[in-house]
Amino acid sequence: MLKSYKTLLSIHLIEERMDDVDEFMVDEIEIIGKFTFYKIREKFIYILTNQSKRFSFVLLTIDFYPKYYQKLLKIFAEIFLTENSIQKLLNEYLTLIIMDRIEVMINDNGDDGKRILYFQRDNCIENEFDMKKLQSQLRSIIKMFSLDVILIYTALLLKKRIIIYGNDTRTLFEFVMALPLFIQHRLNMLDEQFIPNVDLQCPEQINDLKCRENFLSTFNDPRIEEHEDLYDVYINLATIEITISHRAKETFMMTKTHKDVAITFVRVAEKQSSTDQDVVDEISKKTNELLNNLYSSSSLVDDDNSVIRKSRLKEKFSSPNVEQFFFNLAMAECLPIINDT
């Protein structure tokens, strides 16, 4: 079954501006419509809009599968364009809920124009993310930012507020899709933290960001850089620059530990004999080393649960910046902390 979603199959007039449509996800067949997606609170909003016929399909879901939902909305749009029947749409939607698939014949132009639309949930989900392509993209990110990639890695590891600006939609999307490979021990990162295609002029979206303690968000408006109150880390893909907000600078004090991690990442990424999988494995290895170092600093309390004592971190790490880094990491990992210093 589908995880958990509901569709709004009502047809409505288009009143929104579609200037910010995600062109990377737009279908080649323009008659079907243009596709984009957003997230408000804990719901992803997928929209397919046909401006010539003046209708939109909107789908709400808790999970992030843009290609999957694009294909689904495209099928709904094709059914509506050929059958002009909301009842037919409802029937196919209920079939999808019950059977996890859609198989419908539509008639484009008489008997000669008949064709079958087929949609199978499991096949679409499996093909959502191309792991080899993502691994290659991860390597490109490390090469692009060189040693500064440690700022991206640290921001992800510590669950900071990250905003990414890009003037090319495809580049922006592919960049974000590769970031979870930096922290593979955390599942569902995109479902939980990704806030795509935020409109700087939309108060509801901006207020949603302000209410979040951490997020990974994308913008196509360069003016977002001026709103330092919204982010801890700002990544500009157009200029290949990373900006740390003033309020977050103490969190990003670099130490020998950070330098060693950065050098390791760059070395394996630039090594000609290494594969993309080698890069992913090395990142995972370094992350596990940091986590093991953190867990080795824990102690048991009366109920046999492990806790992190700040006094223990102070004893173990001579550098205050390293101590603070592991304290922040414990918070990001949601470990119980006792501040006994």
C-alpha cells in the first residue's frame, strides 16, 4: 500500500504564478502539464498544472518521492484530458489504494488512438533514486568545495538550519539528493528535514522555516542570503561559496578533528584509483569513528541507560572546541545529556 497520502481530485482555476515551476521535473509533453512540489509543515505538496486547460491536480503526502508522484499525477491528468470525467479519476484512485496499481485504456483519437496507461507503485518507488548517480554526485560535491566540504558535513551531522541557493533547478535538485550519503546512519533525512522550492515572498513557507530547529531547504532567489536569521549555513551553488551565520560561528569552530576528516574526504574523492563507492564507504567510516568516539564517552545511570555527561567530555577532550563539537553531536543524535560541569 501507499505509505499515507490523500489526493485532492477537485479541479480548480489556476490563480497562482507558475514562474517558479521546477523545470527539471517538467514533462516533455507540455500538454500534460507542469509539475512542482513544496513542503508545508509535515506535508509534501505535489502539483501538476495545465495552464491551457486551466486545471491543477494537488497531492498531499508525508513522503518524498517526486518522480513517483509526478508520474502518478501525469496519469491522472491524461485520464482527465481524454475522459473529462472526475468519476473516472476517482475510480482509478480507489483502484490504486486497493491494488497498488493503475491500468487503464484511454482513447486519444478513435480506435487508432487507444493506448494503455500503467502504473505500479513498487516499480516506481524502486526507481526513484539512482544510487550510482548519487554516489557520483557526492564525489563531485567534495571536489567542488574541497576542504570547505567539512562545513557541509558538519552542518548535516549536527542538524543545523541549511539553506541552499541555486540558479539552475536541475543542479540544485541533484545536489540535495546526494547529501544524505554524508550521514547514512540517519534514515528518512529527506522526509524529515527537506523543505524544497521555498518562495521567499510566501509568508506561510517562511514562517514554517522559522518554526523549525533544523532543516535542509532550497531557494532559487539569491536574496535569501540577506535573511541571515533564517539559516545557520548558506550554500551558494552559483558562486561555490559557503556562509556561516554570525549566530552559528561558534558551532563551526574548526579543530584538528575537522581538518583530518576534511583531508580524508578530499583525498579519497580526488584519488583516481578510487571508485564512487570507495568515497561513500570512507565517509561512512569517518562518521562511525566520530559516533564511536561519542558513545565511548557515555556512562550508565541507575536504569542502565547510557547518558552523555558533559564532565566526561571535558575530561576526554582537551580542546574546548572538540568538547563542544561532541556535545552538539550528542544533541543531534538525541542522546540523554547531563550537564554536570
